[in-house]
Amino acid sequence: MEYITESDWVVINKDVNLKMLEYVKHFVTPISKVIDHNTGEHFGTGSYLEIEKTKYLITNDHVAREINNSPLTYQFLDNEDIFKFTNPILAKPDPIDLALVKIEYSAWDSCKHNSLAIPIGCFALNHELMEGELLFILGFAFENSKFYYNYLNTHSTPYLTQEIKLPEKFGDPKFHFGLYYNPDRAIKVNEKSKDLPIPFGMSGSLVWNTRYVEKYNMGKSWAPSDSRVTGILRKWSSGDACLHATKVDYFDLLNIHDASNNITTKKGIENDNYNL
């Protein structure tokens, strides 16, 4: 294999970041709280996934649970319409901190947009990485999200990083893993890139194993479509420069999907939570 210099590694990181942004941006959505008829407030991040032709929004349990206090909304890419959650929350509480909400076809097909749902096959079975593997996150931070004239104006943050040891005081290594996140040391992709924000509001962002290092070590070319979801962000430890994520091993998406089919008669009850 060809030796990679430090300067080459910086170029590779920037290239992988930009390509992953173009790939993943179609899957993500900001999640907002409804304050009143005219205003709202950004609250978290979600992604669309599809299981057996059924579309869901996936996020953290602690994000979705806010629906008990106020309505929550989601959006589609390249469309200004805002849609309310209208189906029960299917939740796996701590230590998993995962939730799914079914997206009705009537909402998905009601307008033109460029959102896509992640196929279930793009979720890894286990959190297994090559040493030094590149991990990608795309989420919506509070400081980059504002309501103007009844419209949520939010900018996503693409971030490429690597796994680090999880501080045990903040999580269980059986369920969780850590990712390096230090806004003071982040390198911008280009001059137009915003500074890396404080990650509040990025809870619920999926963590993608790009598999770039894996492909490189095999002597094979890499494409964003090679990446697989390996976890979901749940919280941040600023003092440790560490994001905490739940491992994909515990998502149990197919069983949640089966449970969803069994409670579809409760459609329209916004505040029901089902712990699985």
C-alpha cells in the first residue's frame, strides 16, 4: 500500500467529508418544537429510514419524548413545509436512547422534495471498525438554527472524526462509544465552512462508518455508498472533547417495525410512547 503523508491525510479527510455530505444530506431532518402558531424552536436531529416499504424517522428517545410537552415537527430536503409527528413514539429508553416514528405516505408524497429514506441494509449489524476508521456525522446545532418569518432556517454541520475511548462516567462501553469532538481544533473543509458549533441540537444524528480506511487497506476504491450506520449520537462531554453514541448493535429495528405494525390502530395519538 502507498504510504499516506500527513498532508495527504488532510486532503483525504476533506474529500471524504464533502462526499459524505452530498450523500447523507438527503436522509436527515431538523426536529423542532412548536411554540405557537407562528413560531418554533429547533430541538434535535433525525433521519429517515425505510423498512419493508414503511418509512420512519429515527432519533433519540430523549428528543422524541419532548412531544409530551409540545408538538414536534420535521421537514423534507429542499421544501419549506413543516410536518407534525402524528404517530406513536416507539422508544428504547436509556441506555439505548433510541426512538422511531412512522412517517405517513400522505406526508411523504404530499409535496416535492429531495429527501430519501435510508435502506435497512445500510445499517451495520455490529459496531465494528478498522483501527483509525473515519466516522461521519451530519446534524443540526442550535446555534445554526433560527426561525425567521415563520420559517425554520437551519444549517447542517458535516463532521468527520474518529472513535476515542468513552469516559466510563458518562456511558457504558457495552452499549456506547465515543467520538472526538473539539470545536477549537476542527479543520474547515473550505473557506466558506462555518466553525464547528457546540453540538447541542445534534442529538439524534446517525453515526456513519465511512469504511474508507477499510477499503484503502483492502486496496479497493471507496464511495460514500460503501458507508454503513454504526450508531446514533446521544450526548456530549465538553471537558472530554467527546460525543457519546449508542452502538448499532442495540437498535433492534426489525422488532420495532413489527411492534409498529401492531399499534397502527392508535394512529393520530401524538403523546403515546411505547417502550420496547
